[in-house]
Amino acid sequence: MNLEEIYTELIAEHSRSTENRRHIDKPTVVERGHNPSCGDEITLELKIADGKIVDAAFNGAGCAISQASTDMMIELLNGRDVDDAKRLAQLFIDMIKGKVTDENLLEAELDEAATLKNISTMPARVKCATLAWHTLLTSIDREVTPVDR
């Protein structure tokens, strides 16, 4: 299997996955992300306690890249310290913008999300891939207060 087939398979697998598409009981942060240029949208729910993301989930609709990127992000960040999550989100965004290209670093830090690095060569898809990551940074920066469901 070549790299392009692996990339395509991972996007398809993550975009169809339902494991992280759910609601969290009493999330501490709920943030909506929307890409008006293509219609992608997500609602990210986080439960943060003691400086850690103890649970994360999303709901949304959009292209396979935006949905796969969101799913990969949640798998990578669940259980991480908030500061580490912010660092990884910025690394992902910098990768997609072509600012960070060290494949060993990207694979070690971003795991499967590093497979999306070639999106940097597709300007129309950059916002699709980064939607969830920008939404995560916005949600972490908000005051963490309980949200009633």
C-alpha cells in the first residue's frame, strides 16, 4: 500500500468513525466552529478538570477532511494537559500552513494527524483541516465554566 492509499484510507476511516461523535455529560466547554467558505461545521465539547482534557467529543457535518481531522484531534488530545493540547494544536496548524515540515517531529507529536500534512499544498482545503484545531484553541482560551445541557 502506498502513502496516498494510506492517506485516503485514514481520512475515510476517521471521517466515518462514530466513537468521538457524541455528547459529553456536563461538558465544561462547548464551542462551535464554522467554515463559511465551504459549510463545514463542528460543535466541540470538552470536559476539562485539573488542567487536563478528561473527555472530548464532537458533532458536525462537512467534508471528509474536516470530519477526519476533528476525529484525529480528539483521539490525540483526550487525556492530555491543556497546555500540551494547545502546543499540539499550534503544531498541527503550523504543519498545515507549511511552517513545520520535519516529518519525524510531526509523526512523533501528531501521530495519525501528521498524515494530513500534504493539505498544505491544497489551499482550498487548509480551512477544512484546521477548523477543529482552531475551535479547540478558542475553546481552551475561554473561561472554563460548566455548561448546562
